[in-house]
Amino acid sequence: MEGTNGSSDLLALVLAAAKDLSLHDDPSEVMRLALDHGRKVIRFDRNLAATRRELSFPTIRITRSDAPGTSFHDPIGHDEFPPLGGGLLAELLYAGQPRVIDDLRVAADDPSARYLVGMRSLVAVPQFRSGEATDMVFHLRCEPAAFAPSQLPEIVLISNFFGQIITGLARAEQLQAAERSMKEQYEIIARLSNTVMDSAMDLKQYSGVLEERVRERTAELAEANLETIFMLAQASEAKDHDTPPANQEAHPHARAAAWPERSRGRVPRIRLGPARRRQDACAR
């Protein structure tokens, strides 16, 4: 490969890259290191990546670019970067095959022209997900015929090696973010559950107090009713004493119905409440 002194030099570069990448787990930092090592191993002036995941022909989305005025990187390909409808990059991506272009010429109205301006050589490298070429990396050089066809197998292997590392780290970062989100939601639910439980216990305690108050009030009302009945009975007896005998004999059946015990010669017993008993004691 051009820029190296044989296969031993290439192996040394690849091993150095693998060792360096293993020291980091941040996708952005790994991407920066991969591009730095890629420039040494593959020797490119510009690097692009695109995807067709969740898109229909001929639409693609650029997920990484270091072209002037277009620098960004989205290893997952779900951010809202403007999609491209057709053009050279879309044609290569949907073909899904490695490709070397020695004399790169792009029409001014090509949707991908802004990413390819100033470049004269291109190598397209498909990257696979679940066995399907849904992504593609494009290495570019300023001079024509910069990539020898014999280099293509090594470029494909090394590009996929870097790509899988970056994609794996990006997915791990997503899983960690999802785990953090789930943990936060669990803590919120736990706090709400504790609040509901505390409220339920307070309500249960208040219900017990309210029930006791109802029982006390019911007892007070029952005592008051008994005292009222006693007072009415006394008033009735007093009225009977004041009524002439002729009037008393006018309604014998009514009196007997009202006081059946008295009609048999017995005085009805009326249970006095505590308050009434205290009043009678004071009177005596």
C-alpha cells in the first residue's frame, strides 16, 4: 500500500491503531483517532460516510463529513441531517459494492457535489449491518488515480474494522443512555409510590379518628334521645294529675296503648342517662 514500506509497516500501523482505539470508549474520540490512523494507513484527504437505513431509493443521508463547511458526525445515522435525493453517492451506496473511481468528475447539480468538490479520486467501501450493505464509507484524494485497485481488499477490511468499532461504541453509548433514563424513571416511580403509600396511611389513620368521632356522637345523640323521652313522660304524668277525672276516663284506651305497663298497675321504668341522673341527685 502506498505510503508504507511493505506489509510489515502496514501491520505495524494497524496494530498501533487497534491499541490506541482500545484505550477509549467515547465514540467521538474513537472516531477522531480512527480518522487519524486511517489517514496514515489508507492515506486519504477527505472522508465521508452515508446510510440508507430507514430510507427509500434513491434517498441517502450523510452521517459523517469533513468537507469544508459540512463537518459533522452521527455514527448512528438517526439525527436530522438533510437527506440527499439521488446523485453519485446515492448510486454507489445503493449498489452496495466496493468501487474505485480514478478520475472523479461531479456535475454541479449533483446533490452530493458540495461534499466532493476539489476531490479527484474516490474509493467506496460498503459497511454491513445484519448482512446487508446499508452504510458506505467514501475515502477521497485530491489527485486522480490515487487508489490502486490492488489496495481495495485492504481498504475494505480496514474501513470495516474501524467502522464496526465506532458503531459498537455508539450503540453502547445509546444503551447506557437508555439505562440511565430507565433508572431515572424508576426512581421517579418509586418516589411517587412512596408518596401514594404515605397518603394512604394518613387517610387510614384519619378514617379511624373519624370513625371514633362518629361512635362518640352517636352515643351522645342516643343519650339525648333517652333524656328527651323521660322529660316527655314526666310532662305527660304531670298533665294527667292536672286533668279532671271525667276527662281522664274519656280516653282509657289511648292511655293504655301509650303506657301498657301502667294500665296493669305498674310504673314504666325509664333508663336515665348520666346527665339526667346527676340532675336528679342534685335536686334531692
